[in-house]
Amino acid sequence: MKIADSKFSRLEETVQRKEVELVRALGKRDGITIEKSADQMDETQHATERDLAIRNVDRDSALLRQVRAAMHRIHDGSFGTCVECESAISPKRLAAVPWASRCIQCQDAADRDGNEKTESLDEPFVEAA
């Protein structure tokens, strides 16, 4: 997809900022520590908070992988092209979700199928953390 240079630069900056934000957030893992308490209710509360913190880390790690894959697509020239059908991803979708790897139709199909993979098997895996 041919994106105007100014829009492309803004999208790239947005993706870079998101990567920095996620790396910073993933560095803070205070909520994952196991806390012991004499009170069973407090221990249950701590376990619930820890589970939530772990889910947040998992979500942020998955998003970081998507953001880094978008950076890879930017550098290899395939940014803005759907990894499934190879059609152009709409500028509105990229403005809303700059790290989107699929066009809206392919993403809808993947969501309906319960497909949780974020990247095509043809793309290299990018380490998140």
C-alpha cells in the first residue's frame, strides 16, 4: 500500500511510541509477586490481584509482539498490506490501529473463527520480552 510520506511518518512514530510504552509497562511487574498473609481473605485478594496482573502482562506482551511485527513490516516495506489476503489495509484502520496486520474483512473472519494468532506463519516471529 502506498501511504503518503507524512501519514507514514506519523504512523511509524505512533508505533514506536507504543513500543516504548509497552516495554516500560512490562518492566513493572510488582503486581506479580506472591504475598503471604495470615488472613485467608487477604491471601485470596492478593491471589486475585496477581492473576489480574498476570493477564495484563500477557495482554501487553501479545500487543508488544504485534507492535514489533508492525515495525518489521514498516522496515521491510510490507506495512499497510494485509498478511492474509495481501490487499491494502484501509488508512482509517491503520489510523485507529497502526499495528494492524490484517484488513478489516480478514480480521473479522479471524475473530469469527476464534483464530488468536496475530501474525501469518510467513512472517518471522518477533520476540516481545
